[in-house]
Amino acid sequence: DVERCPPQQNWTEGQEGALNCSARGAPEPRVSCSKDGNSLVPGAPRPAERAHAGTYLCRASNALGTAERNVTVWVQRESGGPG
């Protein structure tokens, strides 16, 4: 669902950023995201750093199976330049 987990997300360096990725289903799926072996809790705000930029693998899992999506996070400089 592109609305619940957009494949591209833009953050601004120094401002709060949160990886927006959720899923719905029955039973309720558990969503986890990681990049380079480092986990990032979806929806948890954190100060955006350039190191957060990149492609995250997000997985939604429940007893019926698993769905995956790659999510690319872009972190721009506060001045609006590319990150």
C-alpha cells in the first residue's frame, strides 16, 4: 500500500524524520525496517542525519506471511540542497 509505506521519502537534515511504513491485515502485521544491518523503528521520530539516507528494506509479517518493500530515504541539507 503506497499510502502506508511510500517508496521514496524526503527528510531534512537536523529536523525530525520518521520512516513512514505501516501495514494492515488480520492478524495485525509487525513492521520492521533495516538498512545495512541497522534497524530503524518505523514511525519513530529522530533527528535526521545524512547517514540515514539510503534504501531500507521494510517487512510486514504476520502468521499468514511476509511482504517486503524497499523504501528510499533522501536527506536534504537544511538549505534545501541535495543530501
